[in-house]
Amino acid sequence: MPCQEFLAQLRDQHDSLIELGASVIAVGGAADYQAQHLQDGGIPFPLLLDPDGDLRAALGIDSKLSKREMMSWTSVKNYVSVMGRRRQGRVSRSHAEDRPALVILDHQLRMVWSHVGKALGDYPTIDEIRAAIPPLKQV
Amino acid sequence: MAMEIIPAGQQIPDLELARPDGSVTNLNADIDQYLVIQVLRYYG
């Protein structure tokens, strides 16, 4: 599934993001068994749960994907491109239309950079993320 | 009306989030200089 494909990209590039001074986490809804399964499968950074959407609300991305966005060419393409490789599990109805996003915060939890998806699997590239992380401050 | 993502520079609260094992952690529990967050849905 598109979110898990991107999670795997973050896993593969985790060391390079650490070298830039970045910690990485993923935060989703209420599927604790799925998060545990992914964690046990080798995701090296924390997979956290936000069943009430507090983080989404704090970031201002608690709007859902619209029907048009869910059925857009990009959503269908991203979904179909990975469905042959992975088996879809159950999706909580309340989280099915959650909008994907990638944000970078500083150590004081101030917004540095964001990408808010407009379709399923709409994430930035790893190169875009690396470019968005400010250079490390010299001590 | 849908909210818009907060602007660069705006701070968010240090939220409590759950780990899959039921324990609780804070958003800033283990930040180096920056924190990259994938906001996802787990089955999608």
C-alpha cells in the first residue's frame, strides 16, 4: 500500500536522514497491531498511534481526502502500483480518507517544512526531504 | 471549512502519542535537531 511503500523508503534512507541531524517517526491512526507488525518487520524508527487525530489537528491537516481526490488518477495509480506486491488489510472507516503528509519540525516543535498529500500515496521524494532539512548548525 | 497546515515557524504542543505496546511517549522524546514525521494511515 502506498503509505507502507513510503515507510519502506524512509527505512532504507534512515541513516542518511540521521546524518543530517533528523530523527524520524511515523504517526498513524489506531491500528496498533499493524504498527507493531511493521515495527517487528524492521522499521528502525518509532511507529506511533494517534487515534483521536491530535497531531493532525495540531498541524492543521485533519481534513480528509475528498471523494474526488480518493478517485483521482494519482490515487488510483499509487494504489494499483503496489497492490500486487502487498495485501490490503482492514482499514478503520474513520481513517480511510486520512490525508498523507510529511512534516519536518525543529527541536522546539516548530514547523520547518511540510508536504500535504492531495491523493493516496502523495508523499515527497526522499531527495526533497533531504533538501528541506536545514544544514546542521556548527557548535 | 477545512483547516490549512500551520505556517513555517509555528510551534505545536508536545503531544502524547501511544506506542503499539500501549505505552505512551511524547513527540519531542527523542529529537536530534530536526524531526521528520510521516503522517500516514497504517493500512494504506
